[in-house]
Amino acid sequence: MKLAIAGMGPAGAYLGASMNGRADIEIYEMQTEKNFSSICAWGTGSGGIVELTRKVGLNFDEYILYKSKHTYIEIGKKLLKARSDGLATFDKPRLLKDITKGINVHYNTRVFPGYLESRSSIAIDATGVYRRLLPQLKQDLLLPTIQYKVRFSEMPYDDFFVSIFKNYGGYLWFFPLGGNTAFVGGGDMFNTHEPEVMNFIKKFQGEILPNSRKGKAIRLLPPSMATPHYYMNTIGVGESVGAVFPLVGEGILPSMLTADILMRTDFDRYSYSSSLKKTFKAYEDAYKFILHKSKHVYGLIDTVIFSLGLFRYIRLNSKYIGVKAGFKELYELFKPL
Ligand SMILES: Cc1cc2nc3c(=O)[nH]c(=O)nc-3n(C[C@H](O)[C@H](O)[C@H](O)COP(=O)(O)OP(=O)(O)OC[C@H]3O[C@@H](n4cnc5c(N)ncnc54)[C@H](O)[C@@H]3O)c2cc1C
């Protein structure tokens, strides 16, 4: 089988590495090798990623920049402290480059629809939010974001910090990167994130590192709605098919998991698509919740039901999400203000 993969993010890189030796693999990545990076806060629940990286011969611990003990979650005047479960920031670009060592990677090559499809048995759309090969989505929900790498003389918080905006349209994040630096970013459906991020940096007298201002949208549409998942001989993996937990914008591990599902279903497009919908059912519930919450149409009973569902999901998946939160904490977060 000749597998041509567009995009060297977590989904494309992990799929390429896992299939290396079992198929003829080529990866096409639009960034140059020298400047290869990833617009992302590089945070993940290491419990899940450790297993996946081990499968492709890497030791995740060697890429960790900062290991979290707890996560502060702020909403309005409330500040909750949740226990972290393996949450960490890691050197994502270095890991992606190392994972794909030994694979034929065409850097500095931007692909367009029609190019890979005719040169391979299967073309993979792993281009993330851009979804370059698959047909465009009829509807989408994209969260605009902005992020800076910031140095502080005194760190504002001693661990991960997330502040949910009062409009429930998004949040600000402060993710430590080791030493006195952190990613400070924000995303908001109502576009208040840029001033919020700047106020935070100013308040804590952070120094923005040169050329570190980056922005890119995050797809919040869940896999059940980010369809089609395939078209002719092209199949989508990762964020291109909505593998981002909408509540927290977590897409690294979910994107790798879509590649795992594709391999487990033997590249059968129909089983893959139906398995995606089943596996990421909770993402659909979270998507509906944030849509309703941002429109302020979610009342007390809905919130209790959602918090219970989310509590169950987090309990079962804490090592993937990286955070352990109890029902009381979740209800406190989401109850109507
Ligand atoms: C500001 C920000 C912060 C985030 N923070 C986190 C976080 O802390 N933790 C987390 O889990 N998730 C986070 N996410 C989400 C996460 O980064 C993505 O969901 C995840 O990386 C998606 O993986 P992917 O492989 O599907 O796509 P991507 O990581 O987006 O990779 C796609 C690749 O395709 C390449 N590409 C695009 N178009 C073409 C083309 N035409 N030809 C060739 N190559 C192309 C791109 O250069 C890129 O390398 C964040 C996202 C943003 C925007």
C-alpha cells in the first residue's frame, strides 16, 4: 500500500510512524524542516500519550518541559484547584520530528486537492483545521485563538491556570514551559480573547518573547458532525475530522487516537467513520453544552445532567485529559452565574 499523508501534526506523524515498514509512506508538510513548529500550547495528559509514543519507539518523558501537580480553574470570582493526573507540557515539535525520523518527509511542500490522491493508494488528510484535501464542511465551529510565549520575573501561578470567560465563549490559559516561561493564550467565540490575554500579561509584568505571537483557529465541531470523514481515496484523521475535545480545546492526543482507530479498522472507510462517531460521542455532548451555554439557554437541571455526564467522562479518561475533577467542582464551574 502506498500511503501519502498531508500534514505532520500529531495525527499525520503518528500514523506515518506506526505504518512505517507496513506500507510505503510519504509525508508532505508545508513548513520547512528548520522552522517546523506547532501553534499549540503543547499541553497533554501524559498517561495516554506515553503508551502511544512508546509504540513508535519514543520515551515521552524525554520531551516533558513541565509536569503539573494541580490545575487552577478560574471562573468569575471562583478559583478552583483540581488535581492533575499526568498533565504536562512537552516539546511537541521535537517529538513530531523524532517520531518521523526514517520516513520520507517532504518539507516545504504544500499540497492541494488532487495531487496526492492520484499518486497513492490512500491519501490522508492530516492538515488539521485546514482540512485541505477533504470537501469543506457545510457547517463548522471554529474558535479563534491567540498565544504568546512569555517570560515572567515571578510566575503568576505555580502551576497550570485556566480562566473561563464569563460569556462562556472561551478561556485564557497559562501553561508553564519550565523555568520562568509559559504559553499565555486565549480563544473566544465572542472575540474578547486578545485584550484578556494582553491584560493578563500586563498585570503580571510578563515579557513577550520576540516573534512569539501566534494564532490559529481550533475546530470545535465534533467528529459526528465534521463529515465527510472520507472522500474517494482520501481519509481524514485528527482535527480535520473534529478530534478536539470542545470544552478544553484538547486535540493532540485525540488526533493520535483517530490514527489508531484508522489502523484498527484496517483503513476501511465505513468502519472507521462509524467508530469515530462512537468513540467521540462525549465530544458531541460537550459541543452542544458550550453552544447552549454561550447562548445562556442552559438552566440548572441541564447543568446538573451535563456535569454528571462530564464527571463520568473525566473519571474514566482522567489520564488522557490530565486532570481529575469531582462532580462538585464541575458543577461549581458550570452552574448558571
Ligand atoms: C493556540 C492553540 C493552542 C492549543 N493548545 C493545545 C494544547 O495545549 N493541548 C492539546 O491537546 N491541543 C491543543 N491545541 C489543539 C491541537 O494543537 C490540535 O488539535 C492538534 O495539533 C491537531 O493535530 P492534527 O495532527 O490533526 O493537526 P495539526 O497539528 O494542525 O497539524 C497539521 C499539519 O499540517 C500541515 N499542513 C496544513 N496544510 C497543509 C498543506 N496544504 N500541505 C502540507 N501540509 C499542510 C501544518 O503545517 C501542520 O504541521 C491547541 C490549538 C491551538 C490553535
